[in-house]
Amino acid sequence: MQLFQRIFFAAVLAGLAAGLVMSAFQQWKVVPLILQAETFEATEQVHDHAVVAHEHAPGTPAHDDAVPTTVAPTHAHDENAWTPQDGLERALYTVLADVLGSIAFAFLLVATAIVVKIDITPRNGLLWGLGGWIAFQLAPAFGLPPELPGMAAADLGARQLWWWGTAIASAGAFLLIAKRPNPVSFAIGTFLLLAPHVIGAPVAPDEPSVVPAHLATAFAASALTVSALFWLLVGPLIGYFNQVFQNTAPATRSATL
């Protein structure tokens, strides 16, 4: 029970601290790029709706006498769906989502350490974080780079399946090599790392993107950098808090006896 409490609070505190730092940098470097992309997406939707209205207007000449031409919006949106208001409300919900996600990833890291029986310490926490970033961010980004609103994307289910397969295979490769550093493990690990990319990520439809290429590139780079900051913080923080709670436990126990 005491072990569970120690790792629970270590994961919560590490995820909270790293998540808050990540959220601050995300508001600074990532969110402005998303807002820019949304302006392009909104402009394109207005244009698409205007084209549809024009071509359905009475007396509008058809562009093709044989086949009537209609243009549908690229992305469908539910106008009645709830969304947070721009500004402070949206920022607060974004920070809340970031922190909750960060705590969840911290729990995932701790659970993995328990399963493979490799403790996370302040010394190896950086390696744990680096492995988590490569497995959950960098490796999937080779096939599915971070996407902005308005960018063409493949089927959501297919993307999620490939993303999780890549993350699990990459994490499994690192853990196998860390647990059994021998030639066979290196060979299997290399196979696991390369297999998802040999299979290939789902391909987006060949549609023109309303988002400029330089904006998409800047977003992908910023998103990966901010996520790297989180992972390189959360690993050592888990190790630090775990060590603090472990060192204070005997003193607390002797004081109560």
C-alpha cells in the first residue's frame, strides 16, 4: 500500500509540474500557430459556402450542361456543438487538458517501470523521458506529423490505429533493449522500430491544403519541441519525487512507533 501511495503521488506531482511548464510554452509557441490556421480554415469555409450558395441560386448558369457542379466544404462542422470561447476560457480548458494528459502519461511511465521492474530514478529519469518522447511523439511524427486545422488528413480510425501501433512497437523496442542488452534484443528492437514505417502510415487524400506549408512546418517543429520539454521533465521529476517519498517513509514510520 505504501508503495502504491508513493508512486501515485510521484506520478501526480511530476505530471502536474511538467504539464504546467509544457502548457506555458504551448500557449507561447503552439497556440498562436493554431489560431492562425483557424483563420485560413474559416476563410475557406466561407468561400465554400458562398460557392455552394451561388451555384444553387435560381437562374445561375451551370458550368457544365451535362453534369451540374456543386462544391461541398472540405470539413463538416456541427454549428450546435459546444466550444469554449476564445480568450481566457479557451486557454483555461487547454491548460486543464494538458495537465490531465500529462498526469496520464506520467502514470503510464510509472506503470511501465513497475511491469518491467526498472525503477525510475533521478539519474535514469532523463532516459525514461527521452524514450517516452521518441516512442509517443517523434516516431509517430515520421508518418503522421502534427496537423493543424484545415489540413487534409486520412481516416481518423486508421490514423489512431497506426499511431498506437507505432508507439507501442517503439516503446517495446526500447524496453527490450534496456532489459536485455544483447545482439538478439537489438535485432528485434530494430525490427519493431522500423516495422510501422515499412508498413506505412495512412495517406491523406490528395486535396489542396488551406494552410500554408511554412505554417504547417513551424507547427510540427514547435509541437515536437514542446512535447520534448514535457518528456524530458516528467522522467527526472518522477524519479526525484519517488526518491523523496522513499527517503521520508522510514522517518515517518519510526516517528509513529
